[in-house]
Amino acid sequence: MNDYLMGIDIGTASVKVAVLDSSARVVGIRALEYTIDTPQPGWAQINSKSLWNAYLSCVHALVKQDQIDIGRVAGIGISCLCPGLAAFDADGNCIVDPILYSDQRSVEEARWIKQTVDTDKIFAITANNVMAGAISVTSMLWVKRNMPQHYEKIHCFGHVNTLMALWLTGAYGIDYSNASYTGLFETAGGKQWSSYLCEKIGIDADKLPPLMASHDVVGSIIAEDLIALGVAAGTPVVIGGGDTACASLAVGVTKNGDVCESVGTTNVLTVCVDRPKFDRSFINRCHVVQGTWIYQGALSHTGASLRWFQDEFCFDVVQQARAQGISAFSLMDQMAQQAEPGAGGVVFLPYMLGERSPVWDTNARGVFFGMSLASKRADMVRAVLEGCGYGLRQLMEIARRVTGWQITEFVSIGGGSKSVVWSQIKAEITGARIHVLENNEAAPMGAALLAGVGCGMFVSPQAAAALTDKRVMRSFSSNDRNRELYDARYHVYTQLYPRLKDLF
């Protein structure tokens, strides 16, 4: 009986594999980190072999340890970080490992594109800005300029779901949500590759992969390693979509006006619309639900900033947590709870390695502003959490300007959403009611739901999303006691980047 679905989610540092039943309930889930290579300063790319091995290890654990009969899997869907540019030769070999959105090797290419092609024209076609790594055409051009022998051998460029689809099925494809982040796709128009931009920028259009809806079947399983683990040969694989788009599907963001927040390495505010009015402050993309688009405000390094602070300044906390058998982040939460609201006057700007929305500046960097001799480590931890809250409020205000909607509540997902102190800080800074869901694995679930549509188990993405568990674990609201304080700190936050821009 083929009544299971498999969702694969390739995140910034790990792969997750979820198996769902026909009622969209999670039967099993496994996660494993893979290797990110940084061969030079400013470079960041996925080690594709490490990724594939991590995926197979997850499937192996589902079979051997969780005793899941994956022979019952009726379809497989793919969710992935975006963009992550890879390139393949005519034999299907990956000759350029996926270049991450945070990679800055293509700064000169981004500058050249903005000087050569009218940026208003680019935005009118793609609905997005030009920034190194943040759209994959800058990385394509870097490959052409710096690896000309590789470029000549390239049969097809693609994103991470292209890579996984190729290895699973031997077929190429990319979905509209990923294509929206290439800088070569007509996001609001014909949903096709732009011959104008390909010609102006100098990328061969015949090196771009076939375009597909997120629930379209790209091919059938031929991967011998996977078949050996029990997945049936010929199982259909659906191309899927970007990770935050898949996650928002799983939590029910499927129609005009739906909003969610995902909290992980990045912090992303997602707003669903059916009549797009694109704004340069946001990343704009086709949703995995046809007929809709999503505005995404992506704070690229919020969770990464917390991890950085832990690694560099909290070694003793990590040791203490290890001795107690708990997460170091939980002890950092306690530190932030002990600090006064407003972090003793410290305001953190989380632009640690450039920033996408809303400033679109590769050169932007992180700032702790307002430190004094009275500042304590706990203040710094709280400042990082509050900085995310200020950034989220800024994105919500931009969304109100663009849509006319006042966002008064939204659901929050991802590992960072489970931090009680962080969620409460964001509720107080934004004034919104935040509902943290029990479901913490929305991205692989969304990929599995799309697989269910592709293999005929569900009639539509909306119908599939209606089945998922959306129980609220806890809700957070502002108590208004700190409104005046946070309003003042928010004003400082919004003024920091404009005043520091030239120095960056």
C-alpha cells in the first residue's frame, strides 16, 4: 500500500527528511548536518557529496531505527534553501557545488550587472534586486568569468532542488519559487526565462533548467542508493520549492492576507498575496501555491548571530550546558531574561555578513551600538534577540505600507520560535500577537504535501495544507509596559544603517 509521502528539506546547515501518512501526520523525521565549504574568505558553498550522504543517512535511520516501511512512499518532494546555485555537465556531474545566498564572491559581477542593465527594468521583470549571492545570476556570471572552462562544459545550471532531482531521477527542473531568485525569471509576468536579461547579462538561456510548478513531477526514482534502502524504483519525485515557501504552505499560508514567520539561521516574514504589488524592500517570489505570490522579508543572519555570540563569547555557558545535558541556547535565554528590557541601552544591528531585505547591501555589517562600562554579557545576548525584533517590526511596517494591512497576529515556526523569551520580546516590540505552533518541521512537511499533490493523493496544495496539524503550543502578546522604551530603541535601530551606510 503506497500511502506515505517523503519530504526532503535542505536547510542552511542540515538536511531533514520527513515521512507523512495520507492524513498529513508525521510518521517519522530525521535530520543530519552536512558540510559547508569556505575555500576562500567570503565564499560559502554546499559540499554536494556530504549533502547526498547526509540525506541517505537520514533515510537509513528512518528505516533501521524508526522501522518505517519506506516502500510505502508514493511520492517524494524537495524543499531547499534559496538560492544555492549549482552547475552540471552533460553527464549529470555536479561541476559547481551549490553557491549559497551568503556567498560574496560575485560582488563585482553584481556591480557590473547594475551598471550595464537598467535596475528598474530588472526589477520590473524579476521583482527582485541585484545583490551578490542573493540572486543566482551573479554567481552564474562569476562562473562564466572565472571558470570559463567549466562554463563551456555546463549543460545546465540549477538550484539545490535541481541538484536533488537530478540525483534522484536523472532529470532536470526548477520550480517557480526558486526561479524567482535567479534574477532571470519573469516573476510577475509570463513565468518564463527572460530572453532579454539572458542576452543583456550574457548567460546562455539554453543552460537554464526546465520550469515547473512546485507540485509537478520532475521524474521517477532511479537512484540505486535509495532503491537499496527500500524506496521503490519509479516512485515519482516532485520538484517542490524554496524552504520558507514550503514551510508556509504547511502552516496554512495559502491565500491572500495569510502571514507567518520562520525563525532559524535567518528570520523570514512571509506575506501571501494574489495580486502582487512588488516592493524593493522585500524578496518577492512565486508561491508554491499557484495563483499566489509571497513577499518575504529575510533577516539573513539573526539566528546565525546568536550562534556566533555563543561560539565566540559563551564557551563557559556551552560547557555548563553540556554538563547539565541541556542546550546552551536555553542558558542564553535565561541570561536574556535576567537583563533589563532595552538591553541596558545596547542596540544590535544584525547585518553580520551583508543584508538582503530591507537594505540590500553586501557591505553592511553587524553593530553593537550604545555599549558602556555598565554593559554586561547578558545585555549583549538580549540585544541580539531584540535586534531581531526591531528588524521584524521594520519589515511589518513595510508590509503595511505595501499592502495596506495592519499585521496584528501571525504564526511562528522554526527552532528559534521555541524560545519563550525571544518570542515575548518580539511580541512586545512589534505589538503583534504571535502564535507558536507545535509543528516544528514545516519545510519538509510542505515538500511532502507537494509530493502528495503531484502523485494524486491530494487534489491541491490548499487541500493538502488543510490537513496539517496547526495546534498552537503557546501565544505571546505585548503587555505594553515597555512600549515607550522599545519605541525609542526602535527609532535608534532604524537610524543606524542610514547613518552608517557610507562607512560600511
